Amino acid sequence: MPDSIRMEDVVFGYEPGHDVLRVTSFRIPEGARVFLFGPSGSGKTTLLGLVTGILTPTSGHCEVLGKDMASLSSSRRDELRGSDIGYIFQSLNLIPYLSVRENIELPSRIHAARRARIVAATLHEETVRIARRLEIGDLLHRDVKKLSTGQQQRVAIARAVIGRPRLVIADEPTSALDTDRRDRFLELLFDVCDEAGATLVFVSHDRSLRSRFSEQISMAEINTLNRLEEANA
């Protein structure tokens, strides 16, 4: 099975001589559901920056969806991120002056590759289909600022999965939810990722969620700097 993410001998530092991430070997197979955890400062944000192409390695090989990220121009990394990676932010990052429908449709309007992969006959019909599946079909014309937190999170899921991206990253999306809402959020996220055939990387501090995922990976296992710090402590 091909890998969605593969890193070999990756080193990254925001300043010369001050590395924050060293990865000897790390891979996520296509279609996996991965739970990635680690405390603040363990390198999660940096790792996600490398995976999405916002950052590029100081050295080493970082391949995402079959593309060597270091060999791509900034514009090509932007295109890959927009067309093939869905991202659910902790703060959701919904566009406040757009409606629910406009927020969901945004990736497919910007990126032709996302629009070409929709299931329904038109983008509007696809938006309605996904929104109904996420139980927000009656909210498409609403102002996102007036939605509940749970409703906003479903909008964020819909925006991330429309156009069937190959990789979905969820960065601490359930940190503000109670147990019942968190569990429902996960059920819906798994459901739509399965339908899209997307690899899911779910980042969280909440280790009680680990058993729901096919793979559980600690940043302490990935970032060798963490092990060095522990050994020198």
C-alpha cells in the first residue's frame, strides 16, 4: 500500500543551529486513521507544517501524497495543499462574512481539482448532500457566526472533505467539546472520511480517544529530539 506521508532523516529548525524536529523515519499508509498525540512543544505544529508544505525541511526527505515537498515551488505546495489536503483547525477558521454554504464550497471554488471530484452533478447539489449527511442541511443560508460550536464544527468538516481530498488533518478539533458532542463529531468525521477514501490524521492531547483509531503515534516516537531531552533531563 502506498504512503500518504513519508519522512526520512528529516531535520527542521526555525533558526540555523537550533533544530526543533528530527525525524529518522515516519510513514502513514494511504487510508489510515491516525491518532497523533504529544504535549505542547513536542513538535506537532512543526510536523503538520512540513506535511502541508507551509514549511520545508532543513534537510532530509518529506514526501506527501507522492510529492517530494522540498522539490516543489511555493505555488505548487499551495496547490497541493488546496486541492488534496482538507484541514480542520482547532479554531475552525470559518470565514465570518460568508454563509454556511459559501464556507463549505470555498475549496472547490478556488481549486478546480476539488471541484472536478465532487460526487453530485453540481457543486450546489454536492454541498447539500454533504451538509445533510452532517445534519446541517437546513443551515446552508445561515450566518456562520450565529451557529452553535457543534454546528460550526460540522461546517468545518464539510469544508475539509468536499471535493474528496486524499488527506484530512484535524488539529485539536474536539478540545472545546463535552464527551457526547466529541463522540458525535468523531462519528461524523470518520463517516465522511471513509466515503471520500481519505487518510485521516487526528491531532489531540486527549489520549482517551486513541482506541478509536487504527494507528496511534506519539510525537516522542517521531521526534528524536524529544528522546534526547528526556535522556538529558
